[in-house]
Amino acid sequence: MPVDKVPDTPVEVLVDLLTKAKDIATASVNVPEELRSHLQKALDIASGLDPYLEKMTTQESEPLAELYQKTVSHDWDQVHKEGKTMFRLPRECITGHVEGQTLKMLIHMSQAKRVLEIGMFTGYGALSMAEGLPEDGCLIACELEPYLKEFAQPFFDKSPHGKKIIVKTGSAMDTLKVNSFDMVFIDADKNNYINYYKLYPGEQPAEITRGHVCRQLPCSKPRFILKTPQTTMDWRCEISTSMSLKIHLFLFYVNNVLLVSKVIIPLRDGISIIRRVSLGKITDDEVFRGVKGRSILDRMRLDGKVAYVTGAGQGIGRAFAHALGEAGAKVAVVDLDKVKAGTVATELFLKGINAISITADISKSGDVQRMIDTIVSKWGTIHVACNNAGINMNSASEDTSLEELLVAYQCHNAVFNAAGRVMLKQGYGKIINTASMASLIVPHPQKQLSYNTSKAGVVKLTQTLGTEWIDRGVRVNCISPGIVDTPLIHSESLRPLVQRWLSDIPAGRLAQVTDLQAAVVYLASDASDYMTGHNLVIEGGQSLW
């Protein structure tokens, strides 16, 4: 091992330790000659292991040899100082000769035709695997560093196998989600080990008769390769105390959560061959694998979706905005009160949620259209329309004016068509309306004709549009909360009624806005695709008495 090289593999660490032990023994007159002899023999064996593997492994091609020499001689520290790379890239990250030929052999033996590599570095592993692919094979290499694509491409161009390689810069997660591969080789961010591992195997058949997972021992730079009939993965990373914990947790997950059999090969960093197995007959369906390979919690994510919430400056609307944002959506916070809307948008921003605030009176069609236009101009579309804003004016039925009725209806129904037109045009959308328990019963002792009838109208409108629009990709549902604990409830005028209401609620308490958050996320997500025209009642059982 060169004097300037840091011990990198278990064998190299062993050689380094034996060398130090031999030097100490040689310098000491009290150490028996027999012990010095044994140390020297152990050192000779250990130091000869890697060279022996190199010698006895099929020699690499000329393009691979040239790429290796260019990588190890490149000044990666200077490249990073010049701002050409986001991260400092140690040359030790390169896949070596024996490792490259092992990957090539795995590709050839598995008869893989489509391969994904995550974390290319300078492309030695990619080109090694490409040499094992058939002529019509394809390897997609995902790398965060654009500089590395520029570095590797000339070497790919020199090789007759380079035409099989397509290099993409950016996150690999989307590529994993939308493509099918025979093998996935991962040499990337160790924090994502489990995420990569969980994402792809979900697409695989339940009963696997062949296929392996390979990963190295948790003592140096972990390498993990998962091979099933459709996927192979590889992990590699530098070790530190914190990284050792991450690797341990990952290995614990693989060894204890998944049904696998495994064998460890002590090749350089150490490689484990792991095969997923089944216990008895398992039904290979979407219940087992997840819908399109996505678990139920993944199906409730809203990443990439655009949502708006009216009346989001306070109360239920504020809770809905936070819930949709936490689930991954971009959120337009809409409210009549500019300050309140801005405050909620700031709250979302502080949590890392992409949000904007819009001031609008949703009882006015002009404001509604301006709101829709603003969102589409900002984010290009609308996926989730959360029509929450409403108005409640208490008055005896005989004293309720036509104007009061019209205002209540307009507030509750104004945004349906504006949002619906956008969604119908794109063939997808989730409309979620806030109705009320008052659509089912007549809450008492308060008198609120306009509120009760308008909420009943929201439910019937939801049912009508839910049936008319589902075959055009738009689902329309509503949530009917019970009496919600808000500052208004504790006002002097309503305080005397609280005890009366509580006596009518089997749950024995008022609803909290947080009791409603999971419902809005469910209705906004793909998990609720078969639900439409539904009135989801969340009222602690009050409508049952």
C-alpha cells in the first residue's frame, strides 16, 4: 500500500495494524523471535490478499484503465475549491478493478438489460456494468454533480460500450418511481439507503426464486447490491461514528424486517449476497406490493401537488393548510383578511412548505377568478381545491332575509365552477368542501336557518358534482365537522351554550381543528380515488343522538 494512502478496506486496515505491531515487536528486545516470525507471516498473507485478487481477476479494458488513472490523478480538492463540484469528492470513492469486474459479472450472469446506477462518481462502475450488458442493453446513471458527467463522458465515448450509458443529473428518486430496471446499483447518499431500498422492491413479485442483495460489512465503506428478477442495488459510503449508526440501522432493517437469505463475501469492502424469500405461498397483488409499488402512507403523500384553502387565515382552514403542506403540497392560503392569510403563509414557510397568501372575498365571482388565475400563474395548475370559507349568521327563521340566505349560499358555493374548469381541463382534481353536521341535524338551541340550509346545499352539490365529474378525473367530497373548539365558541355570547352542546356529544368534548386534518389529507390524496360525492362526518357522535 502506498505510503500516502489512507487504509480504506478491512484488509488495508489489517495490514496497517499488523505493520505497526511488527515494528513494535522488532524494536523490542523482549519480544520472542517466534512471535515476530508469526507477525511477519500474518503481514505477508494480509498484504498479499488484494494484489492476489487483482492478479487473478480478468484484466480491465483499456478505457476502464484510462478512466481509473485519470480519476486517481485528478486534483479533486482543487476542483471543489474552484466551485466545480458541490461536495469534496475523495478519489477513494472510485469503484476498483476487482469490484468493477464483479459488477460486470453480476450483470452478465443475471442477464440484465436495463440497469440504474445511483451515484456514478467518475463512471468506472457504470462503464464496467455497460461492458456486461447486451448490445441492446441500457444503463441510466444518476449523479448530482454535473461536473462528473462532463468528466466521464469522453471516456464513455471512447468505449464501444459507452453508447449504452445515459447520464442524468439530479435526484434519482423520480427515476426509480417511474421506470422498471433489472438491476439498480446504488453508490450514493447513505442517508437514503433505506429510502432507496424501500422504494424499488415494492414493485417486485412476492415469490422470488432467484435474485440477490449484496452489501458490505459495516466496518469500512458499505457496499450494498440488491438483486431480484427486476432490481439490484448497491450502497457505499465513508464511515464515521454517526455514519456507523446509520449503516447499523439500515442493516438491522434489511436483516430483521425483510424476508431474506444472505451470505457475506469478504471482497475488499465486503459484499453480502442477499436473496428475498417467501414463507409459504404469498399472493402477489397490490395489497402485498402496494398500488403501483407505493405503500399506503406513500399514497397519502401530496408531493408535487398544488392546493388552495379558502378561509385559511384561522380555525379549520388554517389547520387544513398546515395539513396539506405537511403532506407535501404547495399551498395557497386564501382569506378575506390579508394579515391573517399572510401570517399563515409565513407559518408554512417556516416549516419548509411552499406557500403564498391571497386576499379574496369568495362571495364575489371576480375575486374567485382572480384567486384561480393567481394560483395557475404561480404554479401552473390546481390539483386540490379546499373550499372551506363560509359564513354563519344566526337569526330566527321568520326573521331570516333573502339577502342573508343568498350571502350564505354564495360563500359556500362560489368557487366550484372556477376550480372545476381547471381540473376538468387537465383531467384530474380533488375538490374538498367544508359542510357541517348541520347538514344532517338541526343544531340547537341556536337558530341558523341560512347556515343549516346552505350546508345541506353544499352536501347535495358535492354529491351531484361527485357523480357527474368522476369519469372526467375529478373527485368531489366534503367534510362535515361537528362543533369545533375555536375562540368564537368561548365568547361571552356563546359560552352559556357550550354545556348544552357537550351534553349532546357522545365524545364528551368539542372537536379540535386537528381532529379534521387527516381527513382533508386523505381526500386530497390518491388513496381516496374511489371515493366521490361522500360526506365525511366528524362530530364525535353528535348526529347519532
